[in-house]
Amino acid sequence: MSLREMIEKYPERKYIMFGGKGGLGKTTFSAATAYYLASRGKKVLVFSVDPQASLSDIFERDIFGKGNVEIMPNLYACEVDADKRIHDYQEEIRKKIMDMYGMKKIPEEIESYIRASSAEPAMEESAIFDAVVDIVIKGDFDYYIYDLVPLGHALYYLSMASIYDAWLEKITSLREQMREYDKAIATMRREEETEEDQIYNELKYIKERIGASSKIMTDREKTAFFFVITPEEMIIADTEKAASLFKKYNVPIAGYVVNRVIDRNLLNDNIPAYLKNRIEMQKDALKDIEERFGKSVLATVPEFDSEIKGLDSIKRLAEVMFEEKLP
């Protein structure tokens, strides 16, 4: 099955993700897939959660932190500004503390903790994770194309979702039990909703958001995850290991896309030795890919002679990936 046939056969898979090690072409493949679907009349949002990637460079538009930017009819792009998300999150915490406890100002010891939280190693990941939830739960688009962070971070997101979900499950379960007693006491005293009720509702809200996101990541009916690989032995081995880990988290792996394959027709006596060696090296690596992944390889993309930037080159890449001439 080709990549185009996969997309056509499962139109209900509206969440399309490209993952793999850094620098393999996830961002360009995400952009090209979005272009392809948009050119077929689908309303598409492609967004990057990788701080190192740049849809701005590829589309040659300044989209960082500007929300959903229209690139062309039906195609929108978004780059998440994690720093702004962290700032907004801190402001939200301040407001909730003041509202919940009737404060006019945050005490300095709490303010110091809130400011210090921005330096926590997991804060950026959490902010981006929360941004993804905001993007996908609205349901404004026919397709959502994720340009995922490199494999290690992607696994972190998956584990974070499951850990948060398990933790909140326990907390909300205990709070639900406590809430029954609170309701009975409040009824006898004819009191309105307590601060504890507000805490419970906040926990429930967080749990619902995380549940919605983690469900998308593992929904076999609505999600397709594609690994991007190149014909290099180390990349192949790392991808195979990552695929086994992703399966443990029930991520629906739809297939593999091989990138940067050098045309063997270039082989002749006049090419530089390093290029000849690379072509021969890729021959063995491509055979290895065939043996390991077989029919799960949905597309093979050649090494382009120039960087993928601008709609014209994105269109050419989309035509190669999906084996279809586009208008």
C-alpha cells in the first residue's frame, strides 16, 4: 500500500503524526502532507511541537506564536510558543489562587515558587503538551498534522499522559468520596459550593483534557502515526527500537516513510568517491529496511537537490510522497 492509498483508505484518520529522530525530515513531510490534503479540498492544520523545527522557514512565513496562520486556501500552520504558554499558565495559577482564597495579592513565598517553576525541566514539555490539547479538542479542521518532537521527547509525552492520568484518577477518586461527605454536610448547613468543590472540579477538568489528548495519540480509528527514516544503519536500528516502545503505549503505527534516497543512476566513473560510497552504503541499508519493515514502507523519497522551502518545493515533495500530480 502506498501513502496515498493509506490516506484514501482511512479518511477517518484525521490526526496524522510524523515522528522519528531529529533532522530526518519530519517537518517537511508534515508540511507536504498538509499541502496535499489542502489541495484536495480538506481544511488542514499543520502544527509543530518541536522547538528545533521551523514551519516558518519551510513556508517562508513568520508564524511562530501567532496562532493558526492561513498559508493558502484550506491550509493553516501553527508553531507553539512554549515560553508564552508558560507565562499564561503562571498567570492562570495566580488568578485561581487569588479567586479561591479571596486574595488581592499573591504572597511573596508563593510568587517566588510560581516564578521558579518556569525553570523546571518539565515545564516546557508540559506547556507544549497543554497547547496540543487546546489545538485538537476544538475540532475546527478536517485534518490535524503533527510535526512531533524527536523520539525521546515524544515518548516522554506519552508517558506523561499516562502518568498524569493515573495520578489524577486516584486523586479524583479520593476527592469524589470526600465530596459525598461534603455534599451531605453542605446540605445540612444549607451552604453553597465549597472551595474544595472548586478544587475537585479543577482536577476533573485537567483529567478530561489529558484524557482527550492521550486518547487521540492512541486512537486506532482516528490516528495514523508515520515514522520517518533514512537509509542509515543507526537510524534504522533506533527506529525499530522506538517502534517497539511506541507499541507498548498503543500508538497506532501506520507505516514508514524513507527519506533522502540517492538515485543509483548517478553511479558512474565521474562522481566523487564519497558519493559513490554513500550510494553503495544506502543499497545495503535499503535492503535492511525492506527486511525489517517490508510492506509497512509506504513511500520512498529521493534526496532533493535543494532545500525544501516555499510552496513550490513543498508541492513537488507532496507529488513525490503521494505519487500524484497536483494542480
